Amino acid sequence: MSATLSLTVNGKAVSATIDPRTLLVDFLRQNLGLTGVHVGCDTAQCGACTVHLDGRAVKSCNVLAMQAAGAKVLTIEGLATDGELHPMQAAFRECHGLQCGFCTPGMVMSALDLCARHPHADEATIRAELEGNLCRCTGYHNIVKAVKQGAAAMGQEARHGGE
Amino acid sequence: MGANDKGVIGERVLRKEDARFLTGTGQYTDDVTLPHQAYATFLRSPHAHATIRGIDTASAAKAPGVLAVYTAADLKGVNGLPCGWLITGTDGKPMNEPPHPVLASGKVRYVGDPVAVVVAESITQAKDAAEMIEVDYDVLPAVVNPVDALKAGAPQIHAEAPGNKCYTWALGDKAAVDAAFAKAAHVTKIDIVNNRLIPNAIEPRAANAAYNAADDAYTLYVTSQNPHVERLLMTAFVLGLPEHKVRVIAPDVGGGFGSKIYLYPEETALVWAAKHVRRPIKWVAERSESFLADAHGRDHVTHAELALDKDGKFLALKVQTTAAMGAYLSTFASCIPTILYATLLAGQYTTPAIWCEVTAAFTNTAPVDAYRGAGRPEATYVVERIVHQAAVEMKIAQDDIRRRNFVRTFPYQTPVALLYDIGDYDACLDEAMRIADVKGFAARRDASAKQGKLRGLGYASYIEACGLAPSNIAGALGARAGLFEAGEVRVNPTGSVSVFTGSHSHGQGHETTFAQVVAARLGIPVENVDVVHGDTGRIPFGMGTYGSRSLSVGGTAIVKALDKVVAKGKKIAAHLLEAAESDIEFADGKFTVAGTDRSKAFGEVALAAYVPHNYPLDKLEPGLDETAFYDPTNFTFPAGTHICEVEIDPETGVVKVDRFSACDDFGNIINPMIVEGQVHGGVAQGIGQALLENCVYDRATGQLLTGSLMDYALPRADDLPSFEVATKVTPCTHNPLGAKGCGEAGAIGAPAALMNAVLDAMAARGIQHFDMPATPHRVWSALNAQRS
């Protein structure tokens, strides 16, 4: 059995014929080669596969690719523009918010979703909101710092953009 | 930051590796897909202990897409997986070392033991086919607890290990210890369990093995912390392949924490099968498989006694530990609860007599091996828990009892074989107390009490031994491998530098730290240095990364290679400058004739080495490419004090880690940002052990009850506070970097600090004993058992 799927991924229109059981994460990794989307568990706990589906953070291991039909998907690969890191990516780098890098794409995508909903999140809010993303390397200390700094940078950019 | 100066050492240089990780362009093993890729899955035992009466693979072999199905019967000529450390018991006999087959042979010995491998066109087809394999099991009684395993009448796991005993081993002077206890003013006794842990690097283990018939050679991509060791063990001991015909590549690796040191059955089976199937074969563990089949950590049961004089001076320490090995001996399993444990029992103290006896037991569980800290967290937990308890019993302040016993004269020979070269334990304790605001604790405790909460403060003054060495002494103690590291510094003709290291980075940031070391020495920008690791086809033979050794051992190998580069550069410069070699000085990237302004830049010398038109060809080879191997003369001894402050809600049993403060002495620091990150991560894992994590096997059936991230609680962002970290520096005396290592300290200090804080808080309710993890249910139960 196969089904046809059309969607937009990182700003590009994509069409494919797939097994309808295909998970979104497998479609992104295997069909599109977007291997920045990582698989860290099999119970939707670790969040390494987090992408944005129509602007909302989802765990792509828990979504069928067919559920993304017609939608806009944004992955870590679609964040930087013209080789320049997104302010949140830059903040992770500047705050040493990553070590092995495996949870990082999901963490950054969750952080962006968090900031969209809580532009001025305090530490407690950031920690609570990151509950769905596991990191085994950093102890979250520098991730929390990075999210704060990234949010501030995004706020500044938005203000500049509005001027 | 001006990179072109020595200031690059000690700078918070941002990591070179981050650009790829932040943009999704890192390349982890699962990201490697080869032409004509096939996929494998392992059929694993559902039973903890059973005899295999037969395996029928016929229908699986005929299933759609299946390329091959293999069981132990097919692996003719394939040996078992070796153990890298021979422990000799107190009876003078070598440890019992039963075979560790690649695929279970005759018997299965833990839930998850691999029984068959299915190779198919797709992973779905492989999994579908694996379900069609019929294994006829005769289920046997199982034993999962190491103390139970040693009891008379326990189920026998291996014919080669009567009574399930691997060894009984001891260290120290028992007679001296007994004599000290006889004259002690006070004796403190504790019984503690060091809970079993599952490492859970966020990247699951994975492998992709390919065979190339044209040159009869293999390539293995694998999640490994030490690709050369992996290759040596696999080729020379298990598969009987020529070492040079196998290239092992450990690309970006998503965390290790010890669990990716070992040679595992899965990648070994894949390499063997790749030649038979003539297709590259990929296997990626699902998280459930990681729980079942990654090497676990800890799992000790210990009785300890500390003898003190009337002033609280430690007279002697006596420790008896039962340690689980799991069903088979993993690569370094045997040395963890012995060489890396008992030797650390002096801690930071002058305890004159110590005796430790360890019995290692086989159990029907996944193999147990090194997990972040590996033996040293277990030792610290024993020492710091018993010191805490002694202070409580003798009514001595926790900092005071430690100060009364600190080692202050170096070098210091402990009664358990180690020679501490340097340290300043008072400095770390003072600073930890300052950043923890210990002075304000009493007021905070009162404030908590007003709200019906229990607040406690706990100390852990830990020591660790890192950079395991030297090889000849380790060899005398049973090591079956060398413990050196290798580094190659290849200066390119244009003056940029490629460094090839045997160390492996899987989060530690070597690409940056090592580049800082090279840039500082050669006076070139950090950007001009690339660090290559993780590929046996490119790097010299090295031992990889474990035991916080990368900078102190791997970094030193690079420094030694740099010495050779500079020495040769001086010869070349002397020729170019028409001066005597002895008059050439090298500093700030320039070779200068001493006392003159005549100089040649490093880049000019590099170019001359590769375009040797004006060059002393009669005396000197062209090129500027040097390799060094470094075998340390001693361990390094990072040490520090961690202080944890918790608040317990007795109504719910929830333990909130309110403050965690660490002051560590890692010797000289190259990149403080990276060092702090290592401490944060280690502390989080230590807090995880003490607060949340617990691997539980059902005692009756041997089933793993904590087999997913929904049952086994990894710390999440909202379980942890932000940390206060500081460092003090006493440079290591025996390596040129003065570095000691920082990777494991957090995981070593944190569990004892946290549990001492929990006990301090619960002391108000008369509780003096409590085992990890301090989960709400366990804490609530303890408080309420006391109440009733």
C-alpha cells in the first residue's frame, strides 16, 4: 500500500509516494535526508526528533508523515539563513548549551516554540517547558541560559524588524 | 579574542564543533547510509535464564526481503568477546571468565541476550521476519541481585563460575585495620546500596558494517568511544581478521558516559555478516534495546566500618562489597569494582589503614561495566556517607570532621596503592562553603521548617584517579591493554595544522580544547588547527576516551608531538637563518636567533619543510609531521568538595534540590567554558542517580521493570536547579599541561552530597539510613514508617 504526500519542508514544496505507516521522522530522515532530525527513543520521551508542524513544536516520531499533508514543516536544517545562525542557534553556541549535539536540534526547535508562547519566560518556565526534551550531557544549566539569551536576542530582532 | 598568543589557554573559546551540531549537519552513525544498504535486527531473549532447546529460522529466512538469518550455530570460528582486565583473587587464582558469545549459545542468561540476527532489505522486513523465528526455551530460575546470586542454592548461570562467583579480591592490610579497630574510641558502621544505573546516552548505539570484496576489507561505522580498541578486540580476539583489513570509524557520537567503550555483540555480528551477505548492514538500537543490552553501571551492596579516635581522626576503614557483573564479563567489567574502586577509599583523608574485600557475582542481568566515574563514585559514596554518619554520631560539624582528616602533605602515599601528587583540599572546601552560602543555611532551614518542610545540607569531599596509568604497573595488576595515548601533529605546507588524536570526542569538545593547546604552542590562530579523531584509517593507534583521560593523556601526547615539531622547526630555521641551532628560540609563532631581530615565521619554516629548495637535505628529512605516544607516570588526582542543599516536603516526599555548589581542582584549565559544562553534566547524572534513576529487575522473573524512559527517570530540566561551580588550581605535577581531567567529577561527588543532604534533612525525624534514589515514594514511606 502506498499513498501520495505533498507538503512544504523548510520552505520547499515536497511530494512523495510513501507507505502510509511512515512516521514523519522517518520521512524527513530517509526520504528527504534531513538527518538533523534525530531519533533518541521509542516512546516519545526524549524530544530529539522535535520539528515544527505549522509553527507548533511536535515530536516527529509521534506523527505520521501523512498527518503533515499540506502542512509546513520546519526542521533544524531550515533555521539558519544564508549561512547565518538563527539567534537561538547562536545563543546555544555562545552559552555552550550543547555538548554531544544529539539532543540539540530538538532542543532548539522546542526552545523556539517555548519563546513564541512565552517571550519573557523566567527560569522556572523555561525548565518546565523543556520537560519534553532530554539532554544527558549539559545538566540543562547552559541550555536554560541559552534559551534566555536566545529569547532576548529574538525580541531585539523583532523590535528592530518593527522599526 | 586574540588567538595569536598564549592567552588562548584558559580562554572561553567557543566550540568549533557547534556549527555542525546546531545546523543539523553533524554525522552520527545512523546518518550514514551506504549504497545497497541492508538492515539488521536482533532477536533477543525474552527470558532471564533459559536453555535453548532449538531455534527454527526456516520461515524467517523465507520472509519477504530477508537476506539472511544467523544464530550461534552459523558463527563458526567466531570466538567470544574478551574481557580486558584479569583480576587475580585472594585465593591466588585468576577470576572465573566464562565465554561471552556473540550470539547466545545453548543458553540465554539475561532478558535481551541476543539470540539471532536477521538481515533484510528494510528494517521493517527484518523485524517482521524476526518475529517468525521460533526459539524453544526451557526456562530456568533466574537471579538478578548480586547478594542473592552468591547464596547457596542460587541458580547457576555459568558452569565455569561455581556459585556465580567471578572473584573475591582484596586490597589493604587487614591486620593493621583490625588492630586499629581494637583501639578505636568510636566505630561507625553503614550498610549501603549503590543503585544500578542505565547510562542512556541520548544517541542509541548503532553500527553500519560494509565488506569490500575488491580488497577483502571491511569498514565499520560504530558509536564508539575508542575505535582502535574496538578494532583490536574485534579482529584479534573475536573474528580472527587481519587488523589492517578493518577500518573502524566512530563519527559524531551522541554521548557515551562509558557505555560506548566496549566491544558489543551487535557490531561484531554485523562485521561478520557483512562479508557473508555482501551488503553493508546497518543496525540502530531502539531505546528499549539500549535499556536491555547496553552495559549498565554501579550495582554494589556494601558494608563499611570506620574506626575513629576520640577527636574524630580516622584510624581505619574496613569495606566489604558485593558487585554485580551481570550475565557476562563486559570489556572492562572486572576492574571497575576493584582497581578503580578500592584504591579510592582513602578519599581526601589520612586514614592510615584501609582494607577492602570485593566479591564479584554473575547475575541474570545485562552486563555491568564502567559508567561515568566507574568505581570512583561508588568509593566516594562509601567514604563520604560514612564520614557524614561518623560526624553525626560524634557530634562534629561536617566540614570540621573533614578538615581534621585532610591530607595536607604531598606527595602522599595512601594505604591503598595510590600516590597523590598534589592537591589543596581545604581550598576547595572553603570555596564550596562560600559559594553554597553555608552561613545562611540555618536561617533557610528555619524558614523551611516554618512551612513544614525539612531542609538539609550535605557535603562530599571526593577524590578521583584519572588518566589510568602507567601501563607497566596496570599490566602487573591485570590490565590486558596499554594505557598510553597517541597524537600526531601534521603541519601542512601552508602552516595550518591537522592534529590526529587517539582520544575520541563525543561531547567533550576536543576539537576546540586540543586546537587551543596547539594554537598556543605554535602561535597560530585556533581556526588554523583541525583536530581529527575517531577513524582508525586516519589516526594513530590510541586508546580512546574514558576515565577523564583525554586532556591529561591525549593532550599530553599532542604536546609531546608539538615538542618534536618545534625541535625540528629549530633545525630548519637555523639553516634558513644561517645560525647555530642552539641559538634559535621559538616563541609567539616565530623562530628567532637569540638576541637578534632575525627571525622566520612558523609558516615560512613549514613551507621550507615541504618545498625544501633551501634546506639541509644532507642532515634533515623534509616534512614537518610528528607523532608521539605518551604513557603517564602516574594517575592524576582531581578532587573537590560538592555541597548540596535539599528541601523535602514530608507530605509528598518530594525532594527539591535547592542549591548545588561544586568547587573542583582539575589542575590547569584550557577552556573554562567546556570544563564548567562537564561539571554541570556530571552533577546532573550524579543527582539523577541519587534522586531519580534506578534500574530494577524483577527478583522472581528477571524481567527488566525499568525498560523505557517512562519507567526509568532521567533528570529533566525541571528536576534540577542551576549550579554554582568554581575551581581551584593545583597543577598536576607529572604532565606538561598540569591537567587532571574533569569529565567524571560531577557524577562522583554529587550522589554522596545529595544523599547526605537528604539524611541531614531527615535527621529531624530520626532517620539515619536511607538508600538511593530518594524518590518521593521512598522518601514519603521512610518518613511515614518512622512516624507510625
